[in-house]
Amino acid sequence: MASNPNATHYTVLTAVGPNRPGLVDICSRTIRDCGCNIVDSRMTVLGGEFAMIMLLSGPWDAIARLEDAVRRLQESLDLTVITRRTEQGQNPSGCMLPYSVEVVGLDHPGIVHEIAHFFSTREISIEDLYTSSYAAAHTGAPMFSLHMHISLPQDVSIAALRGEFLDFCDHLNLDAVMEPVK
């Protein structure tokens, strides 16, 4: 049985390269010109590097055109670009609870690992994660901030998990909040 040529296909595109004005304009135009749509994206500047990750959709021939166009973008914009075909993510069971986690504390190596390990050992998926480092306003102390969204199984005891997580963060001398996504 042949697949439907008009079916929607998906690819994830990641790109990293020297930051400069116009990168989003050029990349988004290329995506549009190939006949693809940006379903979801994250873009940021880290150090002097621009980084983006996107979930793109389109018919199979549009995705193929984009994969070809990526090679030209790499050369002309000095970007490292990777594409990977995928499927649109769906929660098949529909029984996951979205929660938001925020953590702040003095910056030191290993915070992200410790928090990721806490949730991983409980088989809780991290859906989105942002971190930043900054100097405290009055003291100049190096601070760390983490914001993430997690998916909790419907049968988890939220009160128990929250208590364990807050105790865990207290042990690491981190301030934390865990609450439902609103």
C-alpha cells in the first residue's frame, strides 16, 4: 500500500552558528519557500553562537526540498545544521499531568545533572528545560536559575513527589517551586 503523498510529514531541524542579524529571517524564508511550516521552535544566543531547534511539517516532497536546501544554508551562513525525520509527538494515553519546576541557587557544577537524575530515577519525563547564570544584584554572587516543564503520570502522588523534591533541593541548598502548568 503506497503512502499518501499529501500526508503531513515531520522533521526536526537544529542549527548552530555565529550570531548575526538576519539568521531567523533567512532560515524561516527557506523553510517557507520549501513548502514547510514551523510547528514548534526554540531560538537563542548562547555565548556568541545562535542556536535553534524546530519541529517542521509538510508533505514529503517539501521535507525533501528542505533537506536539500539545508546544505546550501550550511555553506552560505556558516551554520552546522542537522535534520532528522520524526513524527508529531502525541501523548497516546492522555493521562500525563503537566507541571512547572523552578529552581534558583548559588551556581555550581552539577545542578542540572542532580535535578535531571532526581526526575529520571522516578521515570518522570522532562519536556522543556531552560537554565541561566547571572550575578546576584547586591552581592555579585554567581547565581543559577532553572525552569522546566515535566510530565507526571496521573497515578503519581503529587504531594509526596513535591515533598521529596523540595527536601532534595533543600539538601542542595537550592530554592525550588513545583506547581501545575496554568
